[in-house]
Amino acid sequence: MPSIPSNKPYRVGRSPTGLGLFATKPIKKGSKIIRYFGPLLDSKKKKDDAIENKYLFELNDRWTIDGSVRKNIARYINHACKPNAESDVRPRKRKVFIRAIRNIEPGEEINYDYGTDYFKAYLKPIGCKCAACEKKRKKKRAEARAERLRLKAKAERKALKKAEKEAAKASKLKQHLNGANGVKSNGKLFNGHGSTADQMIAVKSGISARPPGKPGRESRASA
């Protein structure tokens, strides 16, 4: 970690994106926090124009600050889509300061918006890891999880409804079969000669229900 004078309101520490700059004292809105500095690169010089790294801060079409030097503590400030600070660019003086755009409490990470070009070149391909974007991704994950649970519950209700329908259909079929068997039993023939109703009619009329050619006890007795 780079050494920072104790009178400075910040320190370098660990953050979700690696190293970051954190407030150690209350920082009021509008106050200057730190200067972003490094060698000046002239785009008209091929040697300077050929330099490429993630810490280049463009002042205008010609001048750029190479902030990759370790003494540039401001290079530890991370990007945020909803920052608490901003870059105050002064092209004529060829200087850049980081200024608070709201009150910053001790322990809070200091951050500013790197701009659209930097975001597209370096952050978008890997995904922005600032608090605002992490919150957005967390919300999307929660919504996706809720949608999966909703679809699962819907499928379960559909399956239950189908099972209930099949059970009702099976019960109805069983009742129908039981009813058909009952009708068959009631119409069962006695000794193979007529139904129960025919036998009852025969008894009432005094006609014997015995089969012909087979005399009963009375016939044998009289013989």
C-alpha cells in the first residue's frame, strides 16, 4: 500500500473491485479531495501517442495525463455509475482534481464516473462492479428466481388439476361398472329357468316351479 500523509482525508484499502480509495474523515460536498497527476503526453509526438494503459486521462485532443505512476494516489479511485465525486478537468492548466459532489462519510469508498469511452472500452466487456450495478444485477437475479418459482408453482398446480381430473374420471368409471354388475345380479336366472320375477308369478298362480319330468315327493307317495 502506498504511504499517505495522516493529514489527508483518505486511505488506500480493499474494495470489491480490488484496491480503492476510502475516506478517513468527513468530506464535505464541493471540496477538493485529491489531484490526478502524472507525466503529460503530447499526442503530436509518436512516442507519447503510442503509450497505452488504463490510467490515461485525456485533457483535450492534444494533452493526456499518464496516471500510471505509483505516486498518483488518485489512480486508486474506482469507477461508479452513481458516484460521490467527479473529475474537475482544467485543460488550460493541464490539471485534474477529484471533487466531492456530496458529503462523504468516513469509511465510504470514494468514486467517480470514468466516462462513456472508458466504460465501453474497459468496463462493459467484463461487467461493471460498482455498487449500483451490483444492486441492479442482484435485483435481476431475484426477479429471475421469482419467475422460476412462479413457473414451477404453475406447473405443479396444472399437474395437480390433471391428477384430480383423472381421479374423478376413474371414480366415475368405477361407479358405472359397479352399477352394470348390480343389474346383472338382479336379473340372475334360477336353475336356468326364468328370472326371479317369473318364479314369483308362478308361485302366486299355483303353478309348480319344478321342471317337467321330475315328479316330487307327492307323486312318488301316491304311486
